Amino acid sequence: MALDQTWEFTALMVASAPGEPGVYALWEKGDLIYYGAALGGTMTIRSRLGDHFSGRDGACTVRATHYSWELSLDPKAREAALLDEYRAAHHRLPRCNAKAA
């Protein structure tokens, strides 16, 4: 699944996200605010989205209105590539990635 398809960031939709490793993006309205990686094992796309939805990952990402995801065999490398692409295009990190840095 490509990161260009988005779903509403609701408990019901998060519960239907994949229980697999990959990368995900969080959006506030139309603005990308965060890229993250789910490395596998108990850290799945679904579990990481749940952490953001519940506020366990801080106040910045809990404001997300939509999310997207992409399965990946190497989530950390894919996340790094997405962040590099974003930084090259916007000369900064997504807002909530910058707060975490």
C-alpha cells in the first residue's frame, strides 16, 4: 500500500491497520506531520498508530486527522529515505519529527 492513500485517524480505522512491519505517515488535515517506522514483532503499524492515537507518543501526533501506511521489509531504511525526501523538498523535517529530534 502506498503512502498516498489516507484513512481517517479514528480508533476504528487504526484497529484495521496492518499488524505487520512498515512505515506510516500522519497527517493533520492536508499537512504531513510525521513519518514513523514499525520495526516488527510487537511493534506493528497498527500498534504504533495506536500509540500515537492514545497520546502515548506525545501531544504533537495525537492531533493527526488521517494516516497512511506502507509495508516494508526494512522499515528503518524506508523511514530514513522518506525523511530525506521530505527534507530535500521542504528544507525541514515534518513538524512532529522535528519535535522528536
